[in-house]
Amino acid sequence: MNYRTIALFLSLLVARNGLAGADEVISADAAPRWWKGNIHTHTFWSDGDDFPEMVADWYRAHGYNFLALTDHNVLAQGIRWRKQSDLSKKAAGDVVAKYLARFGPAWVEIRGAGDEREVRLKPLDEFRALVEERGRFLMIPAEEISDKAEGGPVHMNATNLLEAVPPVGGATVREAIANNFRAVHDQAERSGREILVHLNHPNFHFAVTAEDIAHVVLERHFEVYNGHPGTNQHGDHDHPSTERIWDIANTIRLADLNAEPLFGVATDDSHNYHGKPNASHPGRGWIMVRTTHLTPEYIVKAVKAGNFYASSGVVLDDVQYDPQSKRLTLEIKPDGDARFSTAFVGTRRGVGTTGKSVEPQGKPEGRYTQRYSEQIGQTFKVVEGLNPSYVLNGDELYVRAVVTSTEPPVDPSFDDQRQQAWTQPVGWTLRNNSPAE
């Protein structure tokens, strides 16, 4: 009896016992598919303004497949009580009443009375059973390691942790990034876990420069889009946008350091869940990860390999790069009357990587990425429509695509925003190494 015959026999046996459909999300011949997730999210465990179950339930109900709650320097573990008055003040309303209405008094734990009335924050291992669905929605333990160096914040997210990682610090921003990366890597080695580390919002307080990110070559992922309106997505006159930071850092890595490029993620960095204006709301930025199974390990391994794209609204049915023909091809999912424009962006070999120091206009703020040639991160081609493609001619260090819709996001994080998607750099090679696929 061969494998397929056995599989057919077992499926008939399951159906006979009235369990047909119970295992429909488990396939013995699973094909890669796209899974939607957010890996930067806050709750009452740190500076978010809602209970973790409520936050997880929002993402589950809005079509996400996985979620990492990334509270500052803590995992949702152990026993923790918070005063109800403090929680209600933080959320600017009766957040506990909403919590009770959704999950009921049998779940919500309250003790004390008056000003001493407290509500228990549930740990992930306790509440995940209420929201997870096999093959549909997964919770991944995570943390925002919130550190500082050279007078500014250095924040990094670690996804699929076993235990919290205290910030390690460093004399410089680069040291802090490298030290915290190694601390997470050490846990991954000790525990045998797949753990993803990514650098958060480099333009938050303009604390991290493109040169910093370029030279810490251990770090392979950073936030090209963060939905928090206070993260200076577009930079200013003296600081480049996060997208330009990406191109500068990748050009330095590939041209000067013989190092693998950065991959770009998009996140919510959500803190606020009750309609507060000009705040960090859920649903603004996410990653779409292509892999066969919805498990933490499969998700993390796919992101590490660059098998994902970042989005603030645009959905891609497919992204393919053929290293033989050197063609990068996208299939964009139609969205009503929306029109789409795709820019293929990169840097050609031989472009100079010597920058010039910035002389700030006005009051100095944060730290400064140097000014570089406009040939770094130039647009090679713009294609309209749903099926854009670009064939590399061989003189590019790398090429990435950014798709822009004519439609705004449902909940914009800045004025005149349009939905976008960012693919990962392809076509790059390292000296004495094979091409990346």
C-alpha cells in the first residue's frame, strides 16, 4: 500500500467517524501560501492601552494570521495586577467595561474595591487558547528590547522568544544594536528556537543612521514602514526617509562591506485601540509571509530568508525572481477602481559611497545620516498596471520594487498617504559567492 493510498484510507476513516472538516487545515501536501501578520504591537503589559486578549482578538477578527505582542522589555508571563483607575485613565474610557463585555465575568479577574480595585493581566500562555485557531490565527511570544545609546532610543524586536531579553546597551548605537542582536542569538542557540530580530523605526528621535544599520551586518531586518505617526517616516530636510535609509545602507553593505542586504518589514507599532486621534492604531502595516505552515518556526524561517513582502494596504498575489532570466515579476491583486504604479528601485555598481556631513538647518535633532549621491536608490523603471516586471541588465547591485496605489489606507498615519507594498532586494551577489534567489 503506497503513501497516497494510506492517506486516502485515513481520510475516509475520519469522514466515517463524523470528523470530516476537523483536519481540513492540515495538509499532507501543503503548498506555500501567504500569511498576514504584525510583529510590533503593545498592550497593558507596557505602554499600550488595552488588554492583550482584546488586542489579539482585534487582529484575529480583521483577517490576520499571526500576531506578536511586543511589549517593552517584558514578555506577558507571570502574575500581574493593575489598578482599574490607572487602566481607565490610560485608555481614556471604561476599558474594563469593554473587556467584561467581550470576555465576561467568568474570565475577567477583579479584586478589591474603590481606588484599590485591580484587574489581572493574563499571560500569553493563559489567554492564547481563547484566540488561536489552528491554521488560521497564531500568537507568537515576542518583546521590544528597548535600549538607548548616544542619547537616543535603540529599539529592536525579537519574535518567538522563550524568555525576555534585558537590554544590553553599548557605548555607541552600533554597539547597542550588535550587543542586543547577540543576546537574542545566544538565546536562540541555547533554546534551539528560530528567533527573528529586527531593528525598529530608525527615524524615531532620529536616533539611528543609515551608516549604523549598514555596518552592523549581523542585523538583516529593519522597519521600512512603521504605522506610528511619531516615527518620522519621511524624515525631514536634514534626515532621509526610512526608505532612503534602506537604499543607502544596502548600497554600503553590498558595495563596500561585502555583506548581505537588509530586508524591510512593515508594522503597526500599535499602542492605541480606542479611537484616539493622531495615535498609533492597529491595522496600518504588516508583513505577508510565504511559507507552507502557520507555525512560529516556519514564519520566522521564511522572513529570515526574505520570503515575504511588507505592506500598508497593497496586496500582491505573487512575487517571483528568476535568477536565470534575471526577471523580477509581481502580480498585484485588483482593488476596486484603484490604479497601481510600481517603481523598480536600486543602485548600480560603481556608484560612489562617499557621503558628505550634514549641516543642520535650525535646531539640531538626533543623529545624521550623511548625504549621498542621488544615484543611490534611483528608480530604474516605473510600470503601471497589475503585472509589472523588470529585467536586470547585470550592472545593478540590487533591485527592489515598491508598489503604490491611488487609494489611501483605511486609517492613514500621515497626510496624503497612499497604500503601498515593498518587496525585498533581489539580484544581489557577494564577492566569490553565488547569486541570491
